[in-house]
Amino acid sequence: MLQNINGVPVDILDPDGPRIRTEQDAVDTIVSELAADWTVVPISRLDPDFFTLSTRVAGGIVQKFVNYHRGLAIIGDVSPHVTASEPFAAFVRECNRGRHTLFVSDVDDLAAHLTRLAGRPTYTGFGSRHAPE
């Protein structure tokens, strides 16, 4: 569902939809809402392999979002995965320092991150009205 968060068009996926496991699933998700600059994916929509970096599922999905100039926000509690895997914990930390992929607890957390990013150059949707001037 397309929503406006701090002036940014965001596609928030339903938690009960199909799982995203492959790069093609990521592309299908991106093109399902072309007006969005960011896509919010509930952790329930991610295949369990996403949280095991050695499977390369997370890398493939994140790269598709970067390639399509679409921000990706994973929403929900990833703490069990962070606790279980230091590589995944480092991945989450690095993503949250960047400007393309975020791990957030809820929509308010996402809004705070989008506000922080507003003053920094970032990849946004093609021809976005929200790109820094």
C-alpha cells in the first residue's frame, strides 16, 4: 500500500503476502509499485535464508533494490537473527549506516531514518521528486 512518510512515497507491503526469496521476487516487488521511492518489507515476508548471509539471498535481494534505485526497509524485530549471527549483526549495522537499506522496528523508526536521510544524497525512485537539489 502506497503511503507518504515525511514527503516520501513508500510502498508498505502486507505482512501476509508471498515470501521474497529470489532476486526475481525482489524485482516483482519493486515493479508492483513504481510510484514509490522506498519499499517496506515486513520480516514475515522474507524467506528464512535471507537471515543466513552465506546463502547470498540477502545480498541478491538488496542488490536488486540498489540497482533499481529503490530504498529497502526491512520492518520488524530482527534481534533474534542479530543475536544468532555476528555476520548478520554487522550487516544490519552497516545497512543502517548507509542510505539504501534500513532495518527498522516500526513505521515511526522508518520516519526517523527518512528524516535523517533527507539531508544526504540517496538513491530514490527514477525521476523522483524527492531527490536532493
